[in-house]
Amino acid sequence: MAPSLPPAAHLAEQLPEEWEKTLTAWGEPRYRALQIFRWIHQRGVLHAAQMTDLPQRLRERLVQEGLQPVASVAETLASADGTRKLLIELGDGKRIETVLIPRASVAAEDIYATEDDEPGQSPAASSHDVTQCVSSQVGCAMGCAFCASGIAGLKRNMSAAEIVAQVLLGRGALDEHSRMAGVVFMGMGEPLANYGALSRAITLLSHPEGLGMALRRMTVSTSGLVPEIDRLARDFSGQIQLAVSVHASDVDTRTRLMPINKKYPLSRLLAACRNFPRGSREYITFEYVLLGGVNDSAGDARRVARLMSDLGRVKVNLIPWNPGSLPYREPTEQSIETFHKILLERGVPAFTRYSRGRDVMAACGQLALKEVSENPLAVIA
């Protein structure tokens, strides 16, 4: 079942059939639609003057109607582990961040292994494969206590064109030996809170006349918007990979850490996950940030194992807290090992993920608006 998409907000996010209608209204032949779509989504070209197989009159019309780049790379920060964070400037001057994560630096148990990789096995992809962590909003409204992205709140939703532009710019930043192997919507923002733009972006990225990325190579991360989880399952027939931020083993702790739990409590969230369709080799991934002295006890581990017990094929990514300006501390190595061991002993596939890009603030929970990154303590205060 194809998703019901909202109207395109920008020419750059039109699908071929929408381009046909636009071109017909302009008095242009319909076959030009695929030419324009391929220029944008195969070649990453939004400057009409560079679309050399189009007639001059059409190139001029595209400029008049507003076809232009919606984003550019303002800065690139390279981590010692090969991860790169791109600071992206949008057309209105606002800035977001996206991260390129090489598979060569990713352990087998990482979230960025695809569903073709059984937990505990080495990824079957090339060491030159890159996974991109993509943002969906400028800022975030979820207010998770341990995440820098939400400190300044939500500035605005991103358009589908801006979401896709990150991938096109990311692909353009790769060397000739690398390829974009997958996209994870777990950068700045709550993807499912911007569902219309997200679904259009997924449709554009997977279109066979564009990048043609398989749906199963895309992962949507959520803090737990239950209706949208159900909608994602319906719209994409369960082919999109789902990652759920749970981060607590009980209702009270999760509510303190993640205010969304008041609206969609853990019981409703787990019910939605239980019903989310999966292929025979696919898992729902549960993300669990280990905060020292908050949610990293042996009791927490046992409760998490019970939560996972009837959800079908799942795996748990344990993410030791990344140090920063927020008032939490890293878990001890002993608590990490104990937590991990308890889950495994109770039959829950679990992996400890030490996030890449920590030295350039590109790790889990560290992406933030530029003004927040420059003075985060002032915002917290």
C-alpha cells in the first residue's frame, strides 16, 4: 500500500507523476518529468542551468518557479574514527546536522548492521559502505532529558526536500570507493512528529528513478509516537526498519527521562511494537541509553528482559551515555557488562554500542543546534 502523501512543498520534492502535471500546466511535454527527476535525485543537481538536456526556456522557467538548492554544507567535522559530521545550512539560514558513519568503524553488533546481518555475526557489507544519520526537524520538541537536540526546543519541521538534500549532500561527500548503504532517521528531531515530510522523503529516496534505496535499508527511530508507528507499518508494509527509544525499565523512570511517556505510556508503545510487521530475518531495535546510577542497575536489566519477552524478534542496543554538558554520568564498565550479560542470559539479543564521532559531538544524543552547541550550559540554566 502506497502512503497517502501531503502536497509537495517544493519543486525539488515532486515525484515524476507530479512533475508531469506541473509540466503539462506549463505547456511542456510530459517526458521531461523523468529528466528533471533524475537530475535532482540521481545526480543531486538542483541548479536548472546545469540540466543540459533541457531546453533553455524550460531551464529558465524552473528558475522562475523557484527550483534551487534547499541546503548546503556549511562545515564538515571529521572524527578520528572516520565518522564525519556535516553542518547543513538550510535556505532560511537555519542549521541542522547529519552524520556519515563508515561501516569499517562499526562493530558487528551496531544498529547500522542491516537486517541481513544476524545479531552476533559480522556485517555482510563492504568496509567502504557508509550509513547516514539524517535529521528530520530543526531542533526537537520531545524534551528527552539526556538529548542535546531538544534543549532549545523545536524551531520548525524540515521539508521532504530538505531531508532528502542531506542524503544527496552526504552522497556527494563520499569518495569514489564508498557508497551510501543505508539511512537512519535518528538525527535531530522526532521523525514521526514530521510524518508527512518523512513519508515523502522515504518515497523519494526509494524511487527507482532516483537513488533507488531499498526500504529495508532505511531505519526510522522514534521516542514512541504510537499512532505514527501504526501508520508507518501500514504505509510501508513493515518494510521500513523500526528503532524505538525506550531508555527505562519502568514507567516512572521513563516518564522522567522521556515526557512522551505521559501521552503514550510504555504499555501502549510495546503493544504497537508487538503488532509492527517484520520479515523472517528482521528485528525491531530498542535503543537504551545507559545513564550511570539512573537506569543501569541489574534490576533494570531484568525488567528490560521481561519487557522484551513477548515482542517477537527484537534486539537491544545498549548505549553508554556520551559525556557532554548535560547533568548525567557515564555508567561504569562493570554495570555495562552486567546489564549486557543479564539480557543475554534471558534470551534477549543485546549489544553494547559505543557511539562513533564522540570527539566531534556527532554521537547519540549529542547533535544540537549550532547556538546550543556553542553555549549549552546557558540554555540548561
